[in-house]
Amino acid sequence: MTEVISLLASIPVSSFDCSEGDIVPLLNSCANPRGGEQPDMVLAQRLITLLQLRGIPLSAKSYSIMIKGYGRQGNLAMVNLMLQQCEHEGAQPDIVLLNSAMDAYIECGAPQEAIQLLKQASGREPDMASDGGAPRVASKTELFTDGHVPPNTRTFNI
């Protein structure tokens, strides 16, 4: 896999003619390997960076793959970072991204974050802050509420 990414990186920008869809299978192989192997998120991140440096816009599909991979590693900080980057880059959220984020939060041992996303996406009021103050609304959830992404049966199963 490293060799393929190195080969892609060596192609001059003027000759680099591909789309996100061309790279998604490779990205998925890095972030979500089969056979119980751990995700290789270093390679996945190199691939994402390569696409961004080449000016190829990323969709919710790529962010979903990255979020799921970091979730499998139990890396809560990177799950949050990927959600923030997705929002910052203006990727259109979808139900797959919502489900990947919720699944990643569960894998990271943060079920309260998954429940918060579900409440936001379903339009229910978020939990009140422990001090009785204003509702606690994480900025990352705005990606889903602003994008009007309704949960589906898989969301509730997660």
C-alpha cells in the first residue's frame, strides 16, 4: 500500500487526473482492513493529504471512511478532528457520515457523544449542561443539524 501511495505522490500535478472515487477503494483498504487487522491511518491520512494537495475535493464519503478508521483505533481526538475538517471543507453531510460518526464514538468509548449526535440529527433537544445552564451543543453536531440529516433505522441500532 505504501508503494501505491508513493507512486501516486510522484505523479506530477499536471498529469494527475483522477477523482475522489478513484481513490476511495484504496482509502477504504487503509482505514477499514479486513481480517481483524488494525487500520493504517497513517497511510490513509497520507492519501487524504495527497488528494487535498492536488486540489481534489473530498465528499462525506471520504470523511466517513476516515472517521470509521479512527473510531476502530479508538482515537476520539481524530474522530472529532475529521468531523471538524469535514464541516470546515463544506462537505455535504449524509446519513452514512452520521452513522460512521456515531459508530466511531461507540468504538472510542464515548457513547454520550453518539447520543448527542442522534439527538441533534433527530431534532430533539440536547441534554442540559450539568450546572443547569444552557444546552450543551458541540459545534461538530452543527454539521448534521445544518445539513438536515435525518437518522434512519441503522442510526438507532448503533
